[in-house]
Amino acid sequence: MKNIDFDALFPEKAKVLMVDDTPANLDILRETLGPEGYNIYAAPRGDIAIRIAEQAIPDLILLDVMMPGMDGYETCEKLKESDVTQDIPVIFISAKNDAHDVVKGFEVGGVDYIFKPFKQAEVVARVKTHIRLRQAIKQLANMAHNDPLTGLYNRRYLFDQLEKEIARSERNSSPFAVVMADIDFFKQVNDNYGHDFGDLVLIEFSQLIKEEKRLQDIATRWGGEEFLLLLPDTEIEGAAQFAEKIRSKLEGKKFETGDKKVDVTASFGISIFEKEGNFEQTVREADQNLYKAKDSGRNQVQPLAS
């Protein structure tokens, strides 16, 4: 059986967060893992570790159990309570080797347990194993949630996130916008220039969306040449301005095939999800506005920005 080159599969440097209140222990871990090429973060306390984890999103956390204030078990519990950090694997490192302590580590969400004084080769091996598992899981999730052609999210991911977005909207009394986009005359594009060219248009249009969207915005390929975007904390005016930027950029872009330059445009429909609203109805309203844009001549946003 041919060996799998994991480094080729996962070329991006993994991030490891080490948490220990003893500087000497952090130095030893840094010396142990540094040669492996990881991006290493360090924290002396549980509360600091949580803040770093929420910002850096490490691939693995090495967590000491015995720390002043918030111990390792409580730190792990808080990490698992957060949507941002709950999936990060945690390996406990501790001199406490009683079976009860080990079981507790697993009960609060740890994936492994290393006893002090640890052997450096063991630490490297366990870290490498869990990072590979973490990266494989992330890759599978990416395949399940992303459209393979455009790299945008798919419908499945949108519906997975929808409950959270609706709850946040209702909790903060803040609406979110739904933007439907459709590439104009896309069948003619495929018929006249071929499906490879049509795929190029979809990819380039998706790239324009990625460049304009914020980190919190959810952009999906809804189907074929149709796209749906969910913009949190956005009113109708902001959504219209956002859509107009994408529309204008696409209009100004020239697509080349052979010796021909092809103009491609898109139409947009917008609606707003209000508190205690209905998402299906919001999508229908955006779709109705999209058809209004089509019927009014295409290459426009409906409703228009004031």
C-alpha cells in the first residue's frame, strides 16, 4: 500500500496553543514542537488561553491541568461552550495520573492525556496524530459545505447556520438582509461560448462576491447561475449598496474567449428578515425582487438604493 504524504495533503502550517503557568514547561514544549514547523502560541492562564483561542483558532490546544484561578478542566469546559472554539481538540498535560483525573479530562471534552514528566517523542507523536485528524475533519467539512466549482458555501451550510443567524437577529433586534443574484442570459453564455467559459464566469463572479463581502456574511451558490447572500446586521440601504458594488464590478469586467471579449451582467433582488419573521418568505420576496429586476431590463438591483 502506498504511503500517504500528509504534508502534501495539508501544506498549511498548523497552529498549536500551549497553556501552562510555568514558563519552563512552555519553553520545553516550544523546543519540542518548534522543529515540527507549527505556528506556536503560548498562554500562562486559562482566561488568556480562551481569548487567544477565539482569535487565532488553533488546530490543537495543549492544556495544563493544575493552574491558579481557572484550572485546565474549567478552561476546557469554557472552550467547549463557545461556538468558535468548541471543535478545537484539547490534549491535557498533567502530573495527575489518577484514573479519576484522566476520566474527568475526557468528560469535559479532552481528546487525549499526557502525563508529566513527558517524553518529547511522545508529545510530538500525539500532537501530530491529532492535528492530522483535525485537518482531515476540516477538509471533509469543507467538502460537505462548499460548492466545488466556486468555493462559495452551498445550501446545506446556509441552513446549518440559519438557526444561529435568526436567533442572533431576534436577540439583538437587528435585521439581516437576503440578496438573490442571477447572471443574466447565462444559458446563452453557455450555448454561445461553451460550458468551460460558463464555469469561468461563475468562478469570476464568485470571486467578486468574496472580495466585497464581510467576514460575517454568508455567500452561497444557490443553484446553477443563482446565488444567495445573507448579510447580518444589514438594512435595505446597506444591502442595496453592497449588491450595486458587485453589479458594477461585473459590468465593467471583460471576459475573453479566443479572440472575443464578452460582457456579462447580473441582476439582484433584496429583502429584509425582521424580528420574528419567516425566512422562506424573506427568500421569496428577494426572488420576487430579482424577477422585477429581470423584467425591468436586467443588470440592476431591486429595490433600488435611494
